Amino acid sequence: MDTAANKRVCDILEKVKSTFAFNGFDGASMQDLAQAAQMSVGNFYRYFPSKNAIITALVERDLGEIEAVFETVRAASDPGPVFMELLKRRIETLPVEDAALWTEVQAAAFRSPEIGALMCSMEETVRRNVVGALIRIHADDSESAIEDYTTRAHFLMILVHGFAEQKFCARNTASPGQISALSELVLATLRKTIFTPPVSASQRPD
């Protein structure tokens, strides 16, 4: 895809994601999505022949963004603070719309093998990059350390995903102060998860 076409696709995705997020995968019709993109339905189908194609494009776009974020961590001379700052920015500035969108994409992954495979690919990309960051932070790439980092990567992903879902679900019931307190607790847990030295095999319970 050339640069102009890729930019057009990105523009469309930005315009339709609110409709997907708040109407749901099943509730958003192709007509609704075309209207959100300010296009005729026929022209919209030229870019996206189905709702699955839109979700696929969203996931693929985010995969590229994830790799770019972790490239910043890999390029840093001191990756720990950089990694923590990126997580802090994600937790503190995550739009409710994005939280809603990814909650919907996760649900769609259970219904569509194609989307499910894409989400698995995305999660594996995140997990691999988190493990790589932890190896650099602790300067320990032993087998037992990598096993520990892999568990931490799973936990980190659960925590960030869970916070996103909770932020969306509690948007009308929780006060800004409650959301802020929750984000601080999540960040404190992430900080401990990232910076605590790895547990050796001999230290693990039987």
C-alpha cells in the first residue's frame, strides 16, 4: 500500500473507531461506519469489505505502534525509566474510547478465528518485547530469569487490559478521583513487577 493510501486508511480508522467502540461489533452497521467516515457506503466498501477487515486493520495498525514504542525502550541506555514512563503515559492518558474499542475487539476475537489469531499475534509481540525489556533492565538472561520475566509479562498485560476495561465500565459511576487512585495503584504494581529482581529457580516454591 502506498503512503497516500495508507494515510487514507488510517484517517478512516480514526473516524470509525468511536462508532465501533460505543455501538459494538454487532451494533455498528457498515452504513453507520461509512457515515462516520463521511463516505458513501460503496466507497467505504472499497477500503473495507467487512467489519472483520476493519478490526484486522486496527489490530495491524496497533501492532506497528507497539513495535515503535518498544523500539524506544530498546534504544534507551537506561531502559527501566523509559519503559516505566511509557506505561505511565498509557495508564494516565488512555482515552475511554480506546478502552471501549479494545474491550470490543477482545470480544470479537472469541467469535472470529481470524481476529483471534491476530490478537494472539499482538499479545505475543507485547510479551516478547516486555521480556526483552526486562532482560536489559536486570542484565540477566538466564533461563530461570526469562521464565520469571515471561510470567511477569503475562501479569503486566492482564493488569493493563484490566485497567482499560474497568476505566470503560466505570466511566459513568466512578469519580475522576477514584479513577486516578486506581491508576496510581496499577502503576505502583507495575513498577514493582518491573523493577523487582528476578526470582531464581532455587527460590521458587515447589
